[in-house]
Amino acid sequence: MLYIAPYAATAMGEFFRDSGRHALVMYDDLSKHAMAYREISLLLRRPPGASISRRCLLSALAAFGTLLEDEQGKGRRLAHRAASHRDAGGRRFGLHSDQCHFDYRRTDFLETDLFNSGVRPAVNVGLSVSRVGFSAAIKAVKQVGATLKLDLAQYRELAAFAQFGSDLDPLTQKQLNRGSRLTELLKQPQFQPLTWQQQVVALFAGTQGYLGRFPDQDIRAFEVGLYKYFDSAQTALVEDLTKKKALDDDLRAKLHAALKEYAANFKADLAAKERLRRQPLQQQARRKLFQRKRQEVRKTMANVLDLRRRIRSVKNTRQITKAMKMSRRRSSVARRSGRWRRGPTPK
């Protein structure tokens, strides 16, 4: 099954291609396919190395990624991407040149640690390579994202280094904050593709430092509001960007002005939400303070009442003692004066 699976998937992709639709086949993964081919070759007493037949079989998969032209001139494409496991536990999309003998255009390294930390897609920008790169991108996207890979790669290295020490100089702390904001900005929800205009706006805001004044947990809200703001209040700027497809000085100045305005509004909204969030907390704090004061007053009153009760008890005790002393004194005086008589003596 491991040996036949890639060819079966390619046949399914050809069905969609021939029926007039685009198709994408993901081979996960061809390293297991190579292992299965080795086992079958050993069972059939054939050389398990990189033989001519193996090259032809695996290279045939690349030939299936073709573009067919119909009568109206609209092409139907069958694209394919393959994956292979790495020894480090990660996964790499693309193909080894020694594993399959055709040129791969792009290799994306996915890391489990990035995936577990919430980064989607979990691509290691430092190890991933692309022969096409920004050549197929629009010029405006290339202009705003030219330093993005280097910034993220430096951030990953500094973040790994910062785990072993707490004393960081201001420059290193600034780079860490910048990298964390860019990482949050690049997190993309599932089934929510962005237009290239939105990519330009978001990357321009991230690379120009407009995210540094906000914490990481507010970057997603900043990004969502940014798209709505440009779609509603900056339609002329978006149309100008769509027409030129490149950033000149005029467009850069307009983007800076729009981002400054949006950042100020977003900061004010955050402050208002913080005040609304604090109002119930302040009321709750006042209520707790009132209850605590009332408990203290009740405790003080109980202590006062207990003290009064004790004083009253002491007074009563003193009065009783005084009465007993007066009674004893009268008895002794009467005995000495002879007025005190004993009872009859029993016979």
C-alpha cells in the first residue's frame, strides 16, 4: 500500500484535472514510499539503490503536474507537493534531490515546537528555502517583505538565547519584541485567505514598527480592525495601490498617515475597553471594602458590648461584695453588744 499510494493519489488528481477542475495532490510522505520500494526490491531480488527504474517511476510524478489548455484558453492544472520526514522529528515539504530525481522549487520546514506554540503555519523561516522566492510575488509585496525572513530568523535565534539569561540589553529586548509581534501578525486562521493588498498593509505595519506599542494578545484584533479600516475609510488608497502594484514615496507617505491614524484610534479603543473593564472591578473593590469596614465596625461594637457587659458584671460583683461586708460588720457589732443571742441549747 505504501508503494502504490502515491500513484493512486496521482490518478485521483488526474480525474479532477480531466473533468475541468484544478487539483492539488499532497504526498505524505515519499520517504515511506522509498522505504517500501526498497523492501519490494529486496523481495524481488533487485538492486534497492537509486536504479534507473526507480528514477523513472518517481520522476513520473512530476510529469503529472501539468497544465492543460481547453478551447476557451482556461488552463486546468494538477499540482503536487510531497513531504518527507526528518530525523530531527520535524517534517519538510518538498523533495530531496537524492530521493526523487526531479527539481523541487520549494522546501518548507515545519516544526512541532512552533505548531504547539500556536504558530500557523508552523514554518521555520530560517531553514525553509525557495528557488522562486519573491520572483513570483507582486513588487509591492516584495518591497514590504524583503527583510521579513531575516528578522524572523534573528528573532528565533535571540529567543532561544534569551531563555538562558534574564539580563538583556535594550537593543536585544527591542528585537525580541519586534519578532514576537511579527510572529503574532503572521498567524493566519484556517480558511481565511488574504488578498495581496491586505498582505502589503499588514506587512508594512509590522515591518515599520506600528505593532510595537501594543501587547501580543492585541495584535490579532489590531490586524482584523486594520483590514476593516482600509476597506471602509481608505478605499482610494487601496485602489491606488492596486493600480500601481508597487510602493513609491507617495504611497508610503499615505500608508504612514493612515497607519498612524488607525493606531491612535485603536489605542483609544483599547483604553476605553480597559476603563469599561475596570469599572466593574472598581465597583467590586468598593463593595468589598464596604463589607470589610462593616465587619470591622460590627466586630468593634461586639467588643464594646462585651466590655460593657464585663464592666456591669464587675459592678454587680462589687455591690454584692460590699453588701456581704456590711452584713458581716453588722453581725459582729451585734455580737459584741450582746444583742445577738444564740438559739436554745438542746437538752
